Amino acid sequence: MCGIIGYVGDQDAMETLLIGLDNLEYRGYDSAGVALQNGGGVDLVKREGEVNTLKAAISSLDIQGSSGIGHTRWSTHGEPSDANAHPHTDCSNDVAVVHNGIIDNYNELRVQLTEAGHTFTSDTDTEVIPHLVAEKLSEGKTPKEAFTQTLTALEGSYAIAMVLSGEDTIYAARSGSPLVVGIGDDGYYLASDVPAFLEFTEDVIYLEDGDVAILSETGYETIDVEGNPVSRTVDTVEWSPEGAEKGGFDHYMLKEIHEQPTALERATRGRALTDARMTDGGTAANEIDPELIADVDSVQFIACGTSYHAALYGEQLLADRGIEARTSLASEFVASPPPLREETLVIGVTQSGETADTLEALREAKARGQKTLAITNVIGSTAARECDEAMFIRAGPEIGVAATKTFSSQVTTLAQFAGFLSDDPEDLPAIQSELTTLPDKVQQVLNESEAEELANKYRDAPSYFFVGRGTGHPVALEGALKLKEISYEHAEGFPAGELKHGPLALVTPETPVFAIATGENEDRMQGTIREVAARGAPVVVIGDGSVTFDGATDQLTIPSTSPELSGILANVQLQLLSYHIASLLDRPIDKPRNLAKSVTVE
């Protein structure tokens, strides 16, 4: 969940590292640090707090070098502090390491190293790594041998980058946490996510579990931990550098909300059922192999967070077509696996393709012999490579921690997938026809929304409740999650019919209820709205502007569209509402406390 950046080449490494850390800060912002190899040692600077705090510390120092590593942290072992910030070094400061993931056996290794005379200065699991490397070097091992032999001693998940005193070389390895190499005209880059170096190069190598990469000014090599060469393809990233910038918006989240019309166009364009199989590189990323779904009689979704809500939406779309589907939280799938038939297709929905819980669940499904499909945003991600097939949502880079455009693109992709599975030959063309009009309707919502005015009206409420039916239910859950994530206010989502079975006890005249009255459930929502209004609570309806809802206090209108797609439009209104409430409360919208963008630890 943390961010790694590395550079070796003929440019100033410090400038590159700081740009990379700025680009990666969405992955963690408890602390940050850099280590540069200066020819006679390793210069290390790290600070608790955001990257700007680190920059302020560096501004008064004269640190130069052509190779280095940097890190922005989301804490797992040890509280945020200067001491616990990465990079971590050995006793002599000759070995510097940054690390994402968790070293499960760090306590055992720490005891062994302490007994061997090593002194530790942090509470982190990471610190054992540079000390292990230093121990191997003291035994006469080469840097490559010391690094690879250290890897064999580690248990857990990791993405690691290391620099050594006296060497313009970066050593890196991946096992269960993402790491990508960038190949530029002026050097080589390393990062946990492509946006870190996207302004420098679009040519990348996605490392796979077990890979070791060694980068120098003159080239790179990829090997396994035993030193055997491995071959990895060079891919060209289609994202533009501008796509990872704010573009004049106050926050990435607001920019990404406004990018949804374009994202939905990309998600819809040209997708087809074809005999051409997809490849890891996504050469047939517009297509899905009919063999994958030929014998499918049921679908098992696995996902986390916002992707879980998108999967619930997809479950309803399939159920409406008579296709058996269920959705499990990925974190519960392995612990309490549901029964799966041979004909059950397991679909992992994951924006990054690197979500640890979802990957573990997908691997469990494959171990049980199930066909697997990834619905993800990232070509070359672990989920895309390990699943039998992948459908890419093509939303472009999403930097804001709170997912927005990726939810809409996931639901759009799932709607097309439901059309693929449908027995009705007219179903898919009808869905695709409706989807072609959806971007313009989302733009209409963005242009005409009154969410900011309602945010002003309800900004001081003690609690917020969201209710919906059918596809409106996952939209209610997602609306509540967005508000919780970025405003820190209490919010809950419920199926509308369940409100009277307990949650209604929480409703007061001070608690607004947001009713998602979309699609075919408009009439049934009318009873819920009256039920809430009778308790004196304000009711905000999110629904078709041509429909009148008795008892509603306010309404956020959406254009008329297909009943099964109207939830996408309703969700855009709720995203805007959450954004404006959080903005009025002066919350750090792109960097909500305790959260990070890509959850790569379990």
C-alpha cells in the first residue's frame, strides 16, 4: 500500500525521486524518504508526514547522485515517525532498502541478527532486510548474491528496492506486491505503480512474483532468486502523463468524477465476443473469448470495497437475466469458501489488479479448478496475468484514494458482460446501444447537479443514511462509503426494504436519508420515502426528474435512461455530494486518513 520509486541514469536522481514521490503519494502519506548513492556512501533523508515535509528537509541540503530510491509510507509496522520511515539501512549506512508488503518472519530474523551484533533503530519489519544483506556481504558474497540470498530468507509479501554504497545500481525484487520497471532514454526507473514515472517513459516491464531486477546506467537484467535469466516483455502504457495530473481541478477526486464521460466511452467502445483470445499484454483487450463462458451456468464475484459494490451491481444485472450469481467479500472467500460447481465462473473485480485479498481468493478459486476472469483497470497487473482471461475497464489512471470513475467503468463493463451471458440475442446490442448514450447523460449530471447546494444544507448532520432497491442497493452502499471515506462523517447504506427492520430506529429529524429511486423500483421506493418522512427526517431522492416523489424534501435529478443503468447516473450525484460535503468540512479529500489507494497487504 506504500509507494516505491527508483532511478539510475545520467540525470539528477533526487529531482526524479521527488517527482515520483509526488506522483505516488496517493499510495501512502504517513512518512516519506529517499536514499542516494553518492560514490562514497549513501545519503539518507526521511521524515514523518507528507512529501512536502521531506522536500523542506532536503531543500537545505546538498545531495546529488545518479542513482537512488524513495518511498512514501502507509504504516503497517510501527507508528508514523522519522525512525520508522523508509528507506532503512544497515548499521554502517552502506545498504539502503525500501519495501512494500509484510515480512512475516521478521521477529525471528531480528533476533538472529541482534545476536550477531546488529543494532536496530525502528519498529518496522523492513529493517531486517538491509541488515541481512550486510551480513551476507560481510561473508564475502557479491551484492547480487547477498541480495538474492536475503530474499530466500524472507517469508511474506514484498516489493523491495535496494542501493549500495559505491555502486550505481538498483537491486529490486517482487513477491506478492507490485513492481514495474520503466525504460527511458536517460536511464531506468523502478516503481510500485506506473504513474510514478509516466512523465519520463511509457515503456515498462511488469515484474512477476519471484523476479529480481538489476538496473544500472548501462542496462538492466531480470533473473530469478537462483540467478537464472528470465524474459519479460516490454509493454507501452497507453495512459498519458496528463491523465495522472490534476488538470486545474482542486483535487484528483473531482477531476476523476468529471472524467467519467470519457472513461465510459473507453469502457464501451469496440468490445465484442470473439474467437480471438486475449493475451497478458492486452492485445485483444476489447474482446472476450467465448470458450471462457461457453459452459458457465453461474458466476461467483469476489471483490473488496468499491469494487465489491460494483460486483453487487453486476450480480443484480445477471440475476435480472436469470443467471445465478453471488458476490463474496474477497477477504472472506478463503476463510469461508462458498460451494462452487464446475460450471461456475469466478470473477475478481479489482481496480488495480493487485488487491491482496482479491488475489488470494482468485488463487484459491484456481486451485479448486475454477475458470477465472479479472475485471481490472491495469493491463499487466497480477490479476490480469494470473486469471484465465481479463476484461479491462480502461478508466485511465485514478489517483484519488476514493474510487469514482473506476466504479462507473466497472459497472459498465459488467453490464456488457451480462449481455455476453444472456440467452437473448438482442440483449447485448440493446445494452451497448444504451451505453453509447450514457457518457452524454453523465455529462448532463455533471453540468446540472445541485449536489453542492445540498451539501451546504446537510453538511452538519450527525449521520447520513442511504437506501436503495435492486441495483440501487449497491449504489446506496457506495454512496455511504464515499461519504465515510472522505468526510469522516457517519454514513450507512441499507436495502430500502430493511430500513423498517431495525435501522429506522436511528432516523431522526436531524438525519437526512438519501433514497436511490432508480429504474423499475421507483414505485416501491415511494413507500420507503413516506415511511421516513413520517418520522420527520429529510428525504433526498436521487431519481428521474420527470417523476414526483411524495414526501421528498429535496431531489437530485438524473436523466432518463435504461432502468439497469440509471444507478450509474445516481452514483455520480452521490460522488458529487460526498465531495462537496468533505470540501466544506475542509477534509484532505485525496488523502483520507488511514487509507491508501491500492491495498496490497492482507
